Amino acid sequence: MSEQRPGSRHSRRGGGRPTGPRRREAADEARTAAADTLEAVATSDAYANLALPKMLRERGLTGRDAAFATELVYGTLRLRGRYDAILARCTNGRPLDQLDPPVLDLLRMGAHQILGMRVPSHAAVSQTVNLVRARVGTGASGFANAVLRAVGRQDLDTWLAQLREEIPDDGAYLAAVESHPAWVVRALRSSLRAADRPAEELGELLRADNAPPAVTLVARPGLVSPEELAEQVTRTLGERGTPGSWAPTALRLAGGDPASLPAVRDALAGVQDEGSQLVALALAAAEVLPGPDGEQERRWLDLCAGPGGKSALLGAIAAEREVHLLANEVAPHRARLVRQSTAALRESVDVRTGDGREIGAAEPGVYDRVLVDAPCTGLGALRRRPESRWRRQPSDLPGLTSLQRELLGSALEAVRPGGVVAYVTCSPHLAETSAVVEDVLRGREGITRLDARAALSEATGTEMPHLGEGPDVQLWPHLHGTDAMFLSLLRKDA
């Protein structure tokens, strides 16, 4: 793969200002880094949130250039479906699936600059054509030039109006303009309907998935207070963090690199979505009854702990209560991430590599609280991992839901009488949420489904809105500003 940097005397930055040669070169480097990241995502199953920071560090891109590359990558991935619908009308009848994948990714990136950023059309076309020529060849660059010039003949509003006229079906239209696969749109519509949410919220939810989320920190209790963390943010990043909307442990950043904060480097704090914090806090707040012999809490379990954010938060709370947490993870590389996240809690957290499906049989009735943060489609975190919407397929569900049922069954065996299990997914898909809980509880006696809304109120000190009738909780990006986390709390009868 060529790393040649295309040059153009017409290049401009994303703000539309004419710039000098050094700035043009930096912008070209940012485009190249973005193109390389998109290629890694497409060909190596890389995640943009992991691949892009590494790419930026390696290329020495910071400040505005890093922000430009970041917007190119995430905007292209989030709005790929929208740009595909527009590009398909600019290829002179040539189907997109017949294009070379690298060419198509670069066309999407060019379309995002033209329609989604403040990059002058001629600069976006010129620089994208240069990239195509350098990476694919001269013939492909002529085709790219024609396609992108056609894209730039209309502004975004005009294109969206044209799509509305040409796609009469509401679901198909939303899938195109809000850039979600049709099966995901159908699944989210069903999830909203099951939660008794108005039908018109579907568009709001899809748009929320396409909005860049705020970087949110977690101040791990007993290790660093939110106030101390906020002081570090001001001192290190030169800005003021703002408290989260719900979780008392959450602090939102307006910008800057959280890895530069001493508390993050020392694992006293971490980057963690507020919804992820909330489900862990709710498990810690749920009422655990004394066991048959009157025993109090001693051991907690995180059944599938990787990459470790929830383990670190639970572990910090466990340490304050003089309780021990076992963080179990089946994948060795993810277990290493858990060890990094819990590095400040070595005396109260043990990390073990093992299959969570086997713990219930091996250690029945041992744990007071058990978290099952089950592997899932990740449809609740599309704001953060936009590429997931294009990778996942409906055919993934049977294998995932089977695993989810096995893990939840194991957790219910591992928890002691009076203890509580939290079943959590970062997905609102009904097949991965309430259906799993109902399947596992069917025919199983001695389990009480707790009101997760009450546990959240206890954890946050407030009654969160839009939680429905319970007993389970489904969070929503467009309503709560969090990932779409699902939470069910189950207590084994004492």
C-alpha cells in the first residue's frame, strides 16, 4: 500500500480557510491517515476507536489535523449508508458492489467532505482523486473524479429531498438517510415499540447513533473523587469537566486526551460511558439479603469481565465494602486489559482467565453479586463503534443469544441464596434482552425479578425519566445520552 502523500495547490482545511503549504501538507497527511484507518477497518476487522489513535500517534498528527482525520473516519463510517445511497445515483448505473472496495471507501470519504464537512467541494474532489490515483491507479482516479463531481452538484438538503421522493417506504428511507442497515432499523423499531415509546422516536434514535458521543470519565470510588478528577482535568487539559447527567461517578470532557490525566494513567479513573457506569452502580445498589446462615457479603463476580471498565468500578466499590471481586474473562488478551483497568485494586480484585459458562457448576452458590455483561451485537454502542452496524448480521443472533442464555444460567447457579445477578447487554435488541431473561427463567423456580429502576434511583439519588414500567431497564442514546444499555436484576430467593 502506497504511503505517497498527494499534494494540491487547492487543498484547504475543514473550516474552509485557504492555507499555506505546511497546512496543506498536514491536511493531506490527515486524509492519508484516515484512509489507512478505513482500510484497516475494512480489511482487518479493526475497530476505529483502537486503530485511529494508534495511527495518529505513529504519524505525529495532533490538534486540528488529528481532529480532521478523526472526523473523516467517524463521519465516513457513521454515514456510510447515506453516502452509498447518494453515490449510487452518481456512478452512471454502475452498482456499488462492483467497485473495488478501496475506491468505494475513498468515495465515501470524499462524499463526507463534500456533504458533511465544511471542505470546499473542489478541494474534497481534488484530494480524494489524488488518493485514489496513488492507492489504486489512474483509471480509477478518473472514475472517482466524475462520481464526486456529480455528488457536489447538489447540497445535502437537495440530496435528502431527492431520496425522500425516490424511497417512499419510511423504513427504507430512514435506513438510507440515517445510515443503518434495514434489519437494524426494524430491530430498533421493535425495541421502541416494546418499551411503549412513540413511533416517531425511531428517527431520533437513529440520529442519536450518528452523533459523536462526549468522552466520559469514571471516578472510581475510594481511588479518586469526582472533584479531584475535575481538578486534574482543569490542571492538565486546561478545561473544566462537567458532571455526568446521572451517575455520580461520571465526568464529561469537552476535549483533550484523557490518557494524559494522572488518574487515568494510574487506573484511579478511566474512560467509560455513563450507561456502562449506571448498570454497575445499580448492581452495587441492589438489595442483597443475608444468606440462610446469616452470612453477609464477601465475594462478587464479574462473569465476562473484558475489557474491564465495569470490573474496575465494581472492584472499587467492593474495596470500600471490604468485599472481594473475581473478574473472569475467557479471552487471554481481554484478561490483560482487565488487569490494566484494575491495576489500582490488586488487593481486592483477582483476574482469572476461564469460561464463564462453567463457573456456575464449578462454584455453585458462592457469590453475593454477579455481573453478566454478556457478549452481544453491540447495537447499543453504535455512536462509539459505528463500524459494528455494517459488520453485524441477523445470522449472528442465534449464536450470541445461545451464549447469553448459558452465561446467565451459569450466573444464577453461581449466586448464593439472597444474592443478586445483573444481566447486562449493550444492545436494545429484544432477542438479546428480555427474551434471554424470560427464556432462562422459564421453568426455573426461586428467582425474583427485581425492579431495576429502583436500584438505579438508589445508585444515582434521582429518578431517571423514560425508564418505562419495569422491572427491567432499557437506556437510550436519544433519551438519556448514554449507550443503549439493558439491565435486568435477578435475586435468588433466600
